[in-house]
Amino acid sequence: MLSGEEDPVEEEANRGHLSLPSMYHELSNRRKDILLELLAESETLQKVLETAKSADVNFVKDKHSKWLNLYEKFLEINTSYQALLSPDAIKIDQSQLKHERDRFENIKLSICSWFSNNKPDDTRSRISHFSGRSGRSNMSALSSSKLRESTRKAEILERQAALEEEEKLEEEKLKLKFKEERLKLKTEIRVSDAKSKVIEDLEKNMLYDDEVEHDIKVTRQKEKYVLPESPIKIVHESENGLLKMTQELNKPKVEIIKFTGNPMEYKRFVRQFDAKVNKNTDSYDEKINYLLQFTTGEAYKIALGYSHLNARVGYNATMKEFEDRYGDPDIVANSYVKKALEWPIVKDDPKALDSYSIFLMECQYAIENV
């Protein structure tokens, strides 16, 4: 391959098939230099063969020896160079060197022809024997060299493939790491926003606690002065009594959930107890017994302690103690805030995030109505 023709290694690099370190450039340049020197020596040897006579055998031998050394050196470096190329690049390189290889084969044929025509039979026999032995030796050396370079090329290709796989794996790991960090940050931002909203709602509602308590007192006072219902209205309501009773009997049975002493469950328990017990009995003995039945834990211990008193006194004392311990707006609000702040960190889990969202909604409505 002479100057002006594209180097297959550079062509491979331009396509992105391999990198082009300094060793590739060095092999390419050395091969070009030796090829130019070999071509010049081939031209000189060809002229010598055309003009030399039988008396110039030693002179021809010297020229042939010099040419042969350059030719073997070229074959060796060419083998090393092509070991670094892909199969397609090797075909291109061999195609580009076809003219030079044909010229070298013609030189070898010319040399054999010249020695055959300018030496006695015994000398020709020795030359032929030497040439055959030298050729076999050179071919054996070249085969060994080619095998070594082929093995070396296979090892380089394996390392290159392993390096590419490792590079891809590291890129995937890095992408996953960044994705995980982004999801983590998004989750922390959402949780922080939710907690901030709950705290803001609590602060707003706590400012209106006094006003709400005042409104309740005013409403209760008004209820004391409601005028008696007219006889016509009483008769009308009595006519609808059977219908209401039927409706009550057809309602599904509602179980009272036992109260454990959790301030967040207190309002629900009082509402259920009023609906199922207080509205259906005026007996304080029954009320205190139901209270013992539907409480557990700390709440049960409080009810049990007051159950030794008179039924009416014990029931009222128990409900007052419950209201002070579990119904105070500040206590209820603090319970919701504590649970919200202690909520486990929610990562990339839609169900967990939805559960936390429902709890925050419960916080908002509970605080608005304490």
C-alpha cells in the first residue's frame, strides 16, 4: 500500500470500530517505509537480473540476499499489522497490496530462472535444494509468527469486548443510581410538603378554638329556651312514629368499636356510644356497664375505677375524665401531628403514598371539627 491510499486502520477508526493508539500508527508507518525500500530494491534486482552474466553469480547472490531479507522483514511486520485489523479491513488491505505481491512473486520467479540458466546442473541442484529448504524454513517461521499474532489479536479482541461490556454495565448502574436519587428527592419533597400543610392547618384551626367553644355555649343556651312544640306537630310526629320505628328495625346492626384511649379515636367513640347507648336507655347502670364493655386498655381502667361509685356519679365522672384526657383540642391536634411526623418515609410506592394521603385528609377534617 503506497502513499495516497487510505489506511484500513484509520478507516476502521473513522467508522468507530476501534481506537487508534500510537502503536497502530507506528506499525503502519514502519510497514510503509519497508515496503518503499523493498520496491526500490526489487527494481534494482530486476535490472541486475536483466544485465548480469553468468560470471556475476556472487553479485546477484548479494543482491538477492539483501532483497530476501527486506521481503521477510516486510512479511513479518505485515502479519503484525494485519493482526490488529478486523476481517473486513484485512480483505481491503490485501486487495490494496495485490499489485505489490504479484511483483514480488515475479521477482522470485526471475531469480530462480536466472540461477537455472547461469549455473551448472550440480550447482542448480544445490541452489534448488537450498531454495526449497530456505523456503520451507521461512514458511514455518512465518506460520509460527502468524499463529502468535492471531492469538494475540484474539486476546486483544476479547479484552476489548469485555471492556465494552463493563463500560455498558457501569453506565446502566450510574443511570439507576441517578434515577433512585431523583425518586428519593421527589418523595422527600412530597412528604415535606404534606407535613407542612398539616402543621399549617393545625395552626389555623387552633386559632379558632376559643371562637368554636363560644359558639357551642351560645347554641346550648338557645336550646334551653326553645318553645314547646304545638299539639298539632306532636300528633303529626306520632303518626310517623311507626314508620320511623320500622326504619330503625331495618337498619343494619352497627357495632361499637372499643375505645383504647387514643385521642384520635375519641370523637368517633363518643358518637357511636351516644347513638347506640345513650339514645336507647336512661339507666345509668346500663350506661356504666356498656362503658366497661366497650373500652380497653387505659380507658377501661379509668371506667373501672369510677364504676365503684353511684352509677350516675360514676358514669358522669368517667365521661368527664375521658373528655379531659382525650377530647381536649390541643391533645387531639398534638396526636395527629405526632403521628404525621413519625410516619415512615414513603419511597417509590404508590400504595404507601396513597395511604399517607388518606391519613393527611383525616388529619385535616379532624382538626377542623375538634
